[in-house]
Amino acid sequence: MLSFQNVGFSYADDRNVLDGLDLEIGSGELVALVGANGTGKTTVTRLATALEHPHSGTVNVCGLNTAGLSPEDLADRVAYLFQHVDQQLFARSVEDEVRFGPRNLGCSVGDIRQRTEEALERVGLTQEANTHPFDLSPANRKLVGLASGLAQKPGLLILDEPTQGMDWSHVSLVAKIVREEAGKGCSVLAVTHDLNFVAEALERVVWLEGGKVEADLTVIDAVSDRAVNQKLGLSMPPVAELSVALGLPGTPIRFSEAVNAIRTVAVDRPPL
């Protein structure tokens, strides 16, 4: 679904952001892209949506080489949630915002209505259909942006800091939606510093350093190893920390899995 082959990229100041980057993401994969600020994470997302083009190497998205393509050429394949979603929203109502994508993809009136209603229901904003997006909370504005992407029915969903400013209920909702999308074969690439979200939703962690992939880890290795956390400059999620401290079988890192493991341990433990 996404392939970077020996990709190099620099901005006008000649700062070399990507230097021979190789990255492959398969169908239905859930991937976190992490690293320090300035390591090229957002640049990767811009290249993957044809907002930028590599200065060397090739970028392929859903079977298409992005050379010479523009974002609208990928609109039926890729959806992108901006880090600063306020720069993305423009319509006068939530409903109009979400229906913009399928309308411009040439969907029928009935399909547009169905996609819009379904996307709003999934993010819990059906009752806000006629609300102006900027009358919503920052977290709900993020959900509007996510719903807009879902309505496109993409093969690749790119999320830049999708849970920024969200409480746990919102994070859990986004994690649920992301896992559902993967179940349909949609690949997800999420730029994030939120290891709680990574643990709940994703399966693979790619760490960028020096314009290249420094490490490619399973989520369990990335979030449950304190030494790895420190090297990445991230904090171990509370659930993973609890699992390690209690020695829970399988080291569960998701809330529901940790609860089940604790129940199992409690049942198996002999009475005092």
C-alpha cells in the first residue's frame, strides 16, 4: 500500500530531511511513525499524499508511482488527517465537511448520503451534522477530520498526531475505528507521540532517525521495553507499565487485555 525506496528529500534551506529512506507498509497494516521533532515524519506523510515529491528514489502509493501526480490524483486511494486539523476544515457545517470528499470523487447522491451518515455515526457526531465545525471542541474537530477521511473509503489512511488534545474516551474511539479500518484491508500510518494510542490501536512502530529507519519494532517491543522507550524519548504507557510491574502473562499492553489478564491471575491465584 505504501513503498518508499531509497527516498531522499530536502527543503529550500538545503536541510536534508530524508536520506535514503526505505519503508514498506502492506495491506491492513497498522503502523506508528515515531521519532524526534525534525526527523522527517510529517515529510513522509506529505510525500505519501503527493503534496511533495522525492528528490531521489521512488514513492509508490496503492500501486501508483507519485512522480508527476498531485493529491487529487490519489484522493480515491489516500485520506490524510492533518496534525493541525483547523487548517483542513473549511465547510460551514460538519455534514458538508464530511460529504466534500465523496462528492468530489464523483459518488452518486445516495452513496454520498450513506458515506456521510456512516462516517458521522462512527465518530459519534451524528447530532452535530448541522453544526459549524469551529463551534465544536478541538477534539471533536479532529473527529470531523477523521470522518472526512473515512467517507473517502481509502486504501491508505494517514493520521498526523490523531489523538492530540484528546481525553481517553476519544483516544479509545479513534483506536477502535483504526482497528476496524484495518479489518477492511485499509492500511494506517499514524505519526504520533502518544504511546497510549499506539498500544491500543497499532501493531508496528517505525522509528525515524537521521532521515532513515533507525528501528522497525513490534508494538509490544516498542511500548513495554523501558530502555527502548527512553531511546525513543517516549514514556511507557501506564497499562504496559502495570503489566511489566505485575508480571502479567503475555505482557498485555491494551486496557481490555490487561483487565482480562488480571482477572485470570486473580482466579488462578490460591486463596490466602
